[in-house]
Amino acid sequence: MPLVLPEVDRIQLDDVKFYVVTEDNIEAVLAELREKNYDPVIFGVTDDGYEMMSVNMAKILQLVQQQKAIIIAYGEYYDKQNEAVEENNESAKSQKEAASSLQEEGGGISTNESLLKRLLPW
């Protein structure tokens, strides 16, 4: 029985609009926010802080891609293991059936004989 792993949800992110606020345009930005019925509140970061956020997002993306590769590798490993187990079970079943068939025909060693008698026939 193959291992069934659930599909991962795909994320749909909403667009975020950024306003670049400077000393020269702060009044115009606040007026635009008021016109659009937004609260005239600004959450800001420095230019260095924005760069760090971008680097952090790239690191997160890299980690997610690594985890995805690991999950795929585990899935392939378990699929191969399941195939090997199934093949082994089929082989053992075939060997057992062949041994039973041979025994029914009178060939081979009877399972009623002791191991010692089979090894030392005298």
C-alpha cells in the first residue's frame, strides 16, 4: 500500500501598497490617505530596515524551498521502500507456493522429518 501524502495548500497573498514618505511629501501622502478613507497612520522602516526585510524574506523563501526538497526526497524514499516490500512479499509468496507444490508432488523434504534426520541420514 503506497504512502499517500496530502497536497500542500498554495498560498495566495494580498497585494500591499507601499508609500515612500519623505519630508517633502508627507503632507501629500497624508492627504491621499484621508481621501481614500484610510487612517492617516504610517508604519515606517528606514531604508536599511527595508533592505533587511527583503533579505529576511529571501532567507525564508530559501528555507521553504529546502524543506520542499526534503519532503519530496522523503516521499520518493518511502515510495521505493513500499515497492521493495511489496516485491519481497510477492517473491516470498511465490517461493512458498512453489515449495508447497513440490511437497504435494512428493518431492523435497517432508516438514515432518526432524532437522537432525535431514542433516544426518544414517
